[in-house]
Amino acid sequence: MRFRFRAPLWEWSAQGGWFFVTLPDAASDDIREVPRMPRGFGAVRVWVTVGGSTWSTSVFPDSKQGSYVLPVKKAVRTAEGIAEGDDVDVVLEVLDL
């Protein structure tokens, strides 16, 4: 399962320093529909590319928005020159199938 999308980078207001991109509703629905073993916090393992940076991480369900969110670590934000509010082009491949 592979997705390409563009979405803004945002900072989690409850705890500064954590930045995320929200997956589109359609991608979140597709990920949610696949039966899988439960993992901590409902995490789903993914492989992600943003610009020239590629890494392994997890997406997490956001109960308020109903979508999955992708954490974007500082090393990637720095390497790709992205900041809060910037639109981010993401290629995401789900590893937990």
C-alpha cells in the first residue's frame, strides 16, 4: 500500500517539539481497513520519503481528526528546509500489511 500526498506540517500544541503531517482521509481509511495485530497507540509501521530524506517510522491514529498522523523528526525538517505551516510532499508505504 503506497500513498503520495501533500499536506501542511503542524506542531502538536499539547507538547511542543513534536511535528506532524496529517494523512488524507482516503489514505487513513485504506490503512484502517487492513486487519493487523494491535501495536502500541494503534501505530502502523511505514517507510516514508520527504524530498531526499527516507526513513522508517510509524503513523498513529488521531482520535480528534479521525485520520492518521505522521511524525516528522527534526533531522528531516532541517535537511529538507521545512517548517510549521509548510506544505510537505510525502511518499508513504505501509509496512504492516
